[in-house]
Amino acid sequence: MAQRGPWRRRRRPASGGLVLVGVVASAVNPVDDKTREGAIGEGAPPPPMILGGELAGQVKGRT
């Protein structure tokens, strides 16, 4: 069956490693704000924590 549209089959990338992403848009989830305030309780990771992991962009490179 022929594929339609701009989609093509590609190799699955190897797992692990790091990627460099050119970020086009980012966001802070309301849960991030509550986590920072300590309102989440026992489920929150200990500080220092990384919040706001929502992003959209293009992969520029990987290691």
C-alpha cells in the first residue's frame, strides 16, 4: 500500500543519549506551579527539580 502525504517510514532511533532541540514554544503546566508551591505533597520530587518540561521544537542534533 502506498503511503500518502508527507509521512515516510523511518528507522526507529536508538534509545538513550542526548538530543539538542531548537525550541519553538514552551509552556508551564498548572501542576508545575502547584509543585513549586509545595501543594502536591509527598508526590513531588525533592528540590532542585526541573519544571516546565513541555516544549515543541525541532531536533538539531544528538549524541
